[in-house]
Amino acid sequence: MGDRDEDHHSICSRPGYDPAFMKEGYLQKKGQLLKGWKKRWFVCDGRSLSYYSSKLEKKPNAVIPLESATVQDGGTSETWNSPRIYLTDGTSGTMYCLSGDEGDVVSQWLEVLDRAVKRIHEKRELSQPSGPVPRSKSHITPFDEEEGRQKPLHAEKSPTRKALFVSSFSDVGGQTAKPRSGPEHAPQFMAVKNRSAHLPTTIRLENELSTASELLNCLLFNKPASDHSPSICFQYDGVVDGVRISTAVDPSSGKQYARGSSILPVAPSLALRILLDHHKRHEWDNLFPRSTHVATYGGSTDLIHLSGGDPAGFFDGPLLATASSPVLPAAAAAIASSLLSPSDWLVHAAAGAILGGVAASVDWRPLVRSRDLLLLRHVYEAVTPAGTSSGTDRSSCQHLLDAVGVSTGANAMIIAEMSVTNELKPVVAGVVRAHIGVSGWLVEPLDTESTLVTYVTDMNVKGWIPAYMQRAVHMRRMQCLGAISAFVAHAKVLGPTLGYEDDDDDETVGVLSGAVSASSLVGSTTAPESTGDSNAGFHPRDYFRMVVQVPSGGVKLTDKDIAKKQNGVLMEVIKNMGTKLLDGKSAVSLSLPVRIFEPRSMLDRLVDLYLYAPNYLSAANDTTDMIERFKLTMAFAVAGWHHTVGCMKPFSPILGETMQAEFVDGATVHCEHASHHPPISYAQIVGPKYTINSYSILNGSLQTNCIVQVQQGPVRVTFLDGAVIEFTLPAIRMGGFLWGDRVVELVGSIHFQDKANGISCELKLNPDEKKGMFASNKVPTDRFRGTLVSKMDDVCEVSGSWLEELRFGDKVYWNLQKDQCAPVVRLPDDKVLPSDSRNRQDLKFLSQDDLEDAQEWKLALEKLQRADRTKRKEGRRPNHWTYGSGH
């Protein structure tokens, strides 16, 4: 704490400082809006808790009076593997979720805050003896903000504490449980109402939403159901206002469905944003123009309330009337009246005909009551049937992804919706709650400037509306697609982003600093100066200056300039090729502008993976325990994975391009790009006690929303006694080009093997990948797990994260923050071959920020490569014979 700015007047130096209920230091705070973790400086002076963006800031972001606050132990944060604190501001009702990477420090904070709150209440009780004051105790049911799952109470349990969160599907939309009353539940209800409530999930709820999503996929993609039930076939009904409409009837239940599709002239990310934006709902939904967020189930699942429409807007014409005239209703009424009164049948028939005709002619729509909807909304990625078609070029690179255990990337987004009942939003008197069994939106990118949006629904407006009006209601509902298209056309006067701007700086920093800021993750780094040697003074950890670790796993790009450059280039590629042709194409075959490149070659990136060799391999050679040697070799391999997070593209090596350097232990580094199709690079590192040989087929697969880089080929580590340990490399996936965050992740399974000694291990990245519908993965996707096996016997469990540490059992072999490696030692120019990467002119000019000359040289070198390729092909033709006549 001693380095705290003196202008802050460190609390430790204040008169009356008592460490029992006063404290200052850094904690991680979960954002209230975007739910990203933020590192903040907290100060507890015994009366209030303040927090700042950093310890050098003078103005606090917020001051929480402890007099009305409650403190609660929130269990263990799975993001931080540390205690979690729930601090509720009694004044505003806001709950703050706090944690950190040092468990002991968080525990100390919990004790200090608890003592501070109790001390204030005890003083108040002594000063007001006549009136009992309730003790500081949270009435809010604890929940897990990372998984959206309810946590068990450690204090007294109420048998009705779950009543607030009861949520189940109902076949009748108007039925709902009444909220429980009484003082025991009032604080709970008010606390949740003052903030975004987190609802617990149940197995039943997950299963029902999973079933509904499966049905939705069948309706959107015309797929048969998996339970062998009769297929639902849609019939084309025509085009209205640019919306292609079709309808269907479920042969087993008789339920009616309507489906419409329209092309929006915007990018898919904007289309998604419009559909999910509560503030823009009134621009395109005339039936339910008011949208409010009620609660969240965690992950991408929320409770949404829709209301506010004109009840007459559900119908195009008067209710009960026939298509042409009231003649038929009048005739029916006349016949009925004559049968009821045979004696005066003529008079009664005439009166009945008059009444029937008048009733059928009256517009009853003003008597229709208002409708609302309470929906469970789940947003998820999907692979359309076109995205899995084997008849396209997708298969050209899919076998590479299959080889490393990487599944096909999603090429569309789905918003699933269905009705639920929940006490947080009971039915209001005078309002009929409509019901949706299943409905949803499919968002498919067509190119950079257009998106195909499909909507399907089975909405039932309930009430006394005749059943035969259901089809008319569905057709009316499809008009929202045309309204969205018109809104997009008009909103383009606000610019290509339709007036949407990026998040404000504070919240953006908060969500981007999701788990760890760049400086705290890897220590202070300094960006290299622009010099003639692009790699002078560079270390791969410098990549962390433009990315941050996020709680869900992987790292997120924070440099907006880089993101915009990459977006523009990929959009150009997609515009020229189309997303359907782009899927599965090789990323290394595309000619891209230099503005998205970094002044390094792929050979440099390859060596980055092996920089920890001096830290581990000499010790591995010296040990006589083969299992310990295997562990140290695995530590060497895993420790270098975080060097792959660079978001700028390296230059693809030219055929014959080389790279020479040294490691700090004197190991010599030699790399060469030996083949262009397929792209193959070799690396050989010869150290005092070890040798590394790698054969890497560098390839990349383009998916609709991501790029996956695959490095096939084994890496072999040979020791002085002849022992060889072999392993593979993980694949790298960068997603978020069309929607979502720009996140870099490692994917697949990595195999380690010592064949001579019968030792092996398979590390599975993202081992607990969750297929549930509600929350994000149970653990971050950067985690891995495996079992070390020696001669068919399990030795120990292997676990960790490529952004944190590697553990064998309970022993840590590598830790990102504690174990650092030295950069490569650059050789003098006269010690390397003319073919060395540093001698590439395009790379040189880019390192000097001369984009124009760099682009010219890049194009010239590509042209030279094509000419060389032509000469090589001609050189392979036989010249010792010729075709005979007639051939």
C-alpha cells in the first residue's frame, strides 16, 4: 500500500486507523450492466466503502454507506477460485459482487466489511435503546453470477425461499402463480426488483427449453423431428411487403405456425442488435411495442416482458364478420329464431335476421382487451443445413479441423422465445396474457451488407377470440419483418451503423478487463520502437497490451483500431466471395492488405512457442526420472501457448524463407519454409542438452464468424541420452468477425507421448464444455484437463489453464505470472542468410509504418512467387522425349 499516491491520503496513515474494520486495496468487481469483471481500488474507512478506477484516481466511482449495507459470503467464485463477497447497498438496492485472484486477501476483506457493518449497527443500537434495530443481514438469496445458478444458503433457510424464483412452462398463458405475501418475502421481492434479478435454473426448465429449441430448429430449417413424429410441412402463402410468408399445421396437435423471411440491408451484428434492443422494439413491433428485461438466468437466457400494443391491431377487419357481407349470419339467426318459436316463426325469423345482421356488421375490435407476453429468450449460435453441406468447398479444410478435434463453426444466430409463468411478472387485471409455445428468429449473413432474417411463431392471443381468426393473427404478426426492413432503410440516414455507437469508455474497459488487465496478467511490458529490425526488443508477451483475459475463456481484443481494420478486410473478402463460398476455404491462400499485418513472419510466431525451452528442457535432461522429465517437457510446451494471442496477422513465409536466432542458453534456432502447397515450415533448435525438431503444416480454415489456424505435424524433443518426447500443437480460433466479441481461443486436443518409456498424456482444452441452454460453460474455455499415463497406469491428473498455470496433481509446474522467459537473441545481420525474414522488404517497410511501400513490395513478392511456381512446374516436365504424331 506504500506506493499509493499521497494525494489520496492513504487510510493507513489516518488518525484512528484500525485494521479490524478499515482496509484498502484492489478487488475485482463485477459490472452491473455488462457483467464484466473490473479491477478497482477499494477503500473502507469504517463508515463507507468507496471504489476508484485505480489507486491514483482522486474521485471515487461510487460511495456505499455501510450503515444501510449488508454483507454476505457468496461462496467460491469459479472464475477466480477465491471467495466471493456480495455487498448490497441498502440505499439503492444495488448488489455488488466482489472477488479477486488472491483468496486470502478476499477473505480479509470479507471479515473487515462484516466487522465494519456490525460495528455501525451496534453503535446505533446503543444510541437508540428504545427502538430495536434489525441486524445487518441479507435477505437476498445468493446466486452464482457466473453460471446463473442458485447457491445454497449458509444461514437460516426458509422453506419458501425458492418461491420467488419458481418459473415453469404453462400450456395456458393466462395462468400464473400468485406472489406470496408477508414480511418474510417482501424484502426479497423488493431487492430483486431494484436490480436485474438472477433466477435459478432447474433440470425441468433446461429440458423444456432444449426440447423447444429442437422444435424451433425443425421449423426454421425444415428438418424432421428426432422423435419420429410427423413432419411439419410449410406451404408457401405469398409475399407481402417484401416478406415471404408460409404457414403450416402440426398434423399431430393441430397447432398452427407461420413463418416469414426478409432480407435486411445491414450486417448480421446490426440485425441482431435491432432484434434484441428493448429501446428499438417500438420501431417495428406494433403488437407488442414495449419490451422490458425482467430477469436473467445467466449466460444468454433472459426473462422478457412484451406489452403496450393496441388490442385492435391484432386484426385486419371486424371480428365475427364473414368475408363479404352479414347475409349468412342474418340467415343463420333467422333460422334459429324460427325454430325456437314455431308459432310466430315469421316475426321471430325477421327479428333474428335483423339482430344477426347487425351483430355481424359491428366492429367488435374496440372491445378486445390488451395482450402481453412473458417470454423466456435464449440466444445461441447455430449451424444451418447449408453450413454443413458436404457438396461445398467446406470439406477442403474441414478434415484439418477434424484432426485436432475442432467442430464446424456456427454460421448463424438464433433467438428462441417461449412463454413462461413467473411471479416477478404476474398477469395484470384487464390484460390477457397471450401464449407462445415456441417462436424464434434466425439471423443468417448473406454478405457484408445484407442479412436474411427468418421469424416463425405459433402465437395464440387467448381470450374469446374465435379460433378461425388465428391464421389472420399470424399473418398480421409477420408484418413485423416488413416493419424492421423499413426501419433499417430509414435509420440509414444516421450512418452505416444506424446510429448505434460503441459502449462508453468506462463500461467498455470494465467488460474488457473481464478477468485480468494486461499489465496484471503478464507484468509491465513496453511496446517496441519502430526500427529497422522489426523484432528488436520484442517479446510475445507484448501481445497482451491489446488483449485481456475474459471470464468465459480466452482473451478479447481491446484495440479498436485493429478490430476495425480486420473487420473492413474480412468484409471485403466476404463481399467478393460470399459467406457460403468462404466457409471452409484456406485462410493462407488469400491475398490481404498489409494494414492488418504485423511486421513479423510466421516463422517468428513458430519460434514463440518454444521460448520456454531454456526454462525447462535442461532440467528435464538432467533428471533420471522419466516421468519427471515428461512433466517438465509438458510444462515447456504448455507455457508457450499464451504467446499465440497476437491478433495481427503475421506474413506468410516465402518459399525458401529462413529465420535464424539464438536462445539465452546458447541454443541455435534455424527455421525454413520448405513448401508452399501445402504450407510446411521446419524448425530446428539445438541446445546444450536438448534438440527440438518440428514439422508444421500451417493452414487455416475460414468459417462464417471465425478463422481457425491449424498447425499439423509433431514437435519432437530429443535429449542427450537419446530419449524422445513428441507432442502436437493446439489450434487457434479467432471469432467475432460478424457478431459477438473478438475472442482468441485455443481449441482441440493435444497429445504428448514418450513411446520408448510408455508414457503419454492427452490434454483436452475446454474439457467441461457445457451443452446446456442457460449458462456459459462451467469453467472458462481456456482450461484443460488430462491424465498422465505410464505403462497403462494412471500417474496423476493434469489440469490448468494456458492463461494461468499447469498442475500435475497439486503441484504447479508453470505459472504465467511467476514464470517468465527471455526473448530470442537476434543475430547480427552478417550472421544470417540473405533469405532471412528480416530481409523481406515488405516486412521492413511495415516496421517503419510505411504502408504504401509495404503493400507494393508485398504484391511484388506475391507476383514473384507465382512466376517461380510456374517455372518449377515447367522444370518438372520431361524433356528427354516428345509426343509422337497423332497424339
